[in-house]
Amino acid sequence: MKEKGKIKTTKDISLREKKLREIRKKLNQQRMELISEAGIALTALPDETIFPELGDQASAEIDRNFMLKLKVSERKLLAKIDEAIEKIDNGTYGICEACGEEINLRRLEARPVTNMCIECKTEQEEEEKLRER
């Protein structure tokens, strides 16, 4: 829940800054894990081998395509992590891109790469559902 108009004390600000440093550390750790896992997975990526059986060939292609799609989602997450770290560094992290209000710390801790407060994100998802109909 947003607390619009509430005057922040120095204690509130320093607590938020401390939490943001913890979130930055968590993001850096997640970033390093992703990079490490991506390197391991890349070396384990199956080669484009030709199999005598068409079924084996299809199965190998499905496995390879799955691994490549996984890499795309990891790259997207890595980009979101980099963007969040950059925002922390330049002081714009935790500000909702839709309404401009501060994003609740609990939301940021649960989903550090978020760029919208829960109210705006919920509204966006509801609008997307309506468009899908």
C-alpha cells in the first residue's frame, strides 16, 4: 500500500538506503550466478549431430532449441538485473515507472528487478487480460 503524502524521517530514509544496498548485493550475486550457469550450460549445449533415426534427430533438435530458449530468458533477466543495479547507482531505483511513486520495500525485496509498484502492475496485467479477449 502506498503512503502518499507521508513525510519521511531520516530514520525511514536510512532504513530504505540500507535495504537498497542489501538488494544491490543480492542482485550482484544473482548476476554472477547467472553468468556462471550460462557458461556451464553453453559448454553442455548439445552439438548439431546428425542421427540416423529421424525420431532421434527430432528429439535432439527439441533439446537444443529448449536450451537456446533458456539462454534467451536468462539474457533478459540479466538485462533487468543490470538495469536495476544501474538505477540503484544513479538513485532512481524503486520508483514506479508508471506513477512515479516509491515502490514498497517488501515488493522490491521479493522482486528486485521490478519497475512498477504493485498497484500499477496489477492494473497493467488486468488491461493485458482484457486485450487478450
